[in-house]
Amino acid sequence: MTSYPLTDMIRKSKSRVFKSLSRFIGRDEIRDLFTGPKNRERIYHAWPLFQMWLHQTLSGCSCREAIAWAIGNGVIPSRVSPLTPAFCNAKKKFGEVPLKSLMSSVGWTIEESSDGRRRPFGRNVLVADGTSVQLPDTPSNQREYPQPKGQKAGCGQPVMGIVALMGLGSGAIVDLAAGMGSGFELPLFRKLWSSLKKGDLLLADAEFCAYAHLACLIGKGVDFLVRKRNDDLQNYAKREIGKDDYLLVLKRGSEPNWIEREQLPESMLVRAIAFSFQTPDGDIREKVIITSLLDPKLYPKEKVIEIYRRRWEMEIVFNHIKTQMGMSLLKSKSPEGCLREFLVGMIAYNVIRGIMLDAACKAHVPPCRISFQGTVSRVRNLSPLITALDPQRAYTLLMNHIAKDIVPERPGRSEPRMRKRRPKNYPLLTKYRNSFNHAPCKS
């Protein structure tokens, strides 16, 4: 039985990153993680199932196509039924906890392999941000992740909120939490605190600038760099330590419902830095960022602003995941299946990030200069050729192609979500879809 080209290359390549990943992505490792060493190996046991799901995520194919691909490449025997129920049911053996553990292990391994020059002040810098993905409109998905309240029943999609931690050095996702409802970011963010270690630097936008959360992070020994919710500094006690650079006293506000008031300090000394920037429309606006990096000599204002500007890389990552990888709308009909599907997608994403990191080292450029879409396309389309080569030659070929696909410097890149070709003018769905089964739909 042959192996999936990508996992075979990871296990046998001499690349530094791939050698590290082989500790987590291998036949024995996957078997022990999801089933145990003494579990009986059926047709859809952990190893071929993992390879098929990884291929399905990277290629965007259906379950039927994944089975046909697996039979054609010898991942499963040719006598296997081409029907999908057995494959879909086998996916349920991949639990949320081991999938999340594998995603986190792969993400941290890639982040630790990144160039030290991508780590400001010699620290691990983690970026926190939230997004949401849509789920199929099934009763179970609606119960677990209900659609926004402003949408009419039967006309919207269930929405699952995601808050993730990204390593700034590599762009890999090291942890995530899923939930629902408006204002989901802060409750989910608290679930990720176990991934933040003493000495780490957290980078986030204004949504995460809450007094109680910042105070708890300082208590854990984690520094922060976040945008202030209100850019006005007039009503605060402050001391100027440089041009547009201040030491600021934040006072404890109303008591949050998740922590006792006595556990929070009455005030907190932070540093506030004001800077201006130009919008894509050419307007000049001002922002204020606050940080626990108080010493202006150890942490110069210009360097702090430069680090904050890189927070936008997290937005680009979510765009890659939802647009290039096609994960803005998941396919599973159950909430548990949707979460597993998204976690497998994050494992695939991290593997792609590992390949990009290797290519960046070969090209002597930062990882953000390597094309994400170009990497995904080459992994998809070079698979038949990689199968015919030994893993080391396959790795060399893949790296040579990817390392030449260098994109220009694009700091703060923001492209409008627009398209030139308009969709067909279908009438809007104003009732449950099944109510139209026996009624002609007038255009």
C-alpha cells in the first residue's frame, strides 16, 4: 500500500521543519493518537483516514472523490465500496481533543522552527483574533450555533465563532476555541489562556482591550500590545515620556461576571502610544495602542508600532483559511462534525505553513513573501509527480518551485471583496427551502 505523497514526504524528508513534524504526523503517531496501539486496523483505520481527510481538505473535493483518489493511489484497497457512508462514519472516530492536540503540536513545532529575527525582542509573539464560519442549515447546527437574530428563520445559516492564537514568526495556528452568539470573542479568548506562557507577548485589536483581561494577563507574566478602544487620552492621568508616548493609569471599572472584583487591582500602569496612519482611501487617521512594555529604551516606540502593524497578518491568515482553502462554509451536518472538519482544516493549514517556512528559508525571505495560494496549488497539482519520486527528490522539487514564487512586500495589505462578474439574479429565499418543493419559483 502506497502512502499519501505529502505525509510520506513529511516523514522521510531531511528538512529541519519536516523532521520536527514527523514526530506528530506518521503512521504510528496517528494510530496511537486516535485509536491506540492495540486497536484493530480496519479499512478506514486512523492512518488512511487521516490521509484521505487531509487530501479532501487541501483539494476541496467531495467524499466520493476522496474515496476514488484513495483507491487510485493505493491508500485503501480497490475492493472497498465506492459509497460514502462508511467513510463519513469513520470520521467520527477522530475526536475533538486529539485533533486539537495534533493541530497545536504541529503549530507550535512550526512556530519554534521560525527564524529568530521574526520574534521581536526575542519573545514568542502570539496574535489573538476572532472570525466566524457558516454551517449547513440543519436543526442540530441551528441549536448549537444559531443564526444571527436579525435574519428571518429559514433564510440564514448557523454561524460558529472562532477565536485563534497565531504565532507571528511563522503564521501557524497554535490554539483555537469555538463558540456562538454575539460578543463571543472575549469568553472564547479566556479558554486560550493556557497556551500563553510567562514572557510571551500578546498582540490583539481593540476587541480584546478589556481591563479585567489585561490585568489577568499581567498576573500570568504575559505582556500585551493592543489597540485602545477609545483613542481619546484627555481624561486619563498620564505622564509624557516621549513624543506621543505616555505612561497611563487605567482604573478598574465595573465588575465582570466571570471573576471576583477583589481579584483585580484597583489600577494598572500601562504605556500609551499614539500614531497616525493612512487609510486605503488616502485619509489620515490616528490610533492609540496600549502595552505593558513600559521601558522606552528597551522597547522603542517605533519598534512597538512596527510590531502592532503586523497584527494585520492575522487578518490575512483568516482570509487564506476562509477564501483560498474554502472554509468559510463548512459541510458537516452536525455541530461536532463541523468542529472536527475545521480542526482538520487547521492541521492542513499548519502543514502548508511549514512548507512555506522551509521555502522562505531556502529563498532567504520572510515567510509572508511566499505565496500561500501558490503553495497550496503546487501541493495539490504536483502530487502525481511526487508519488513517482523518492521523498527527498520530491521535497527538493517542491521547494524549488515554491521558493521562486515570491510575492512583493505588502504591509497592511487590504483588498476589497468585490468581483466584476455579477451572479445570476435568483429571487431571495424568504421561507424554509422545503416549502418551495411543490411550488414553482417565479423569477
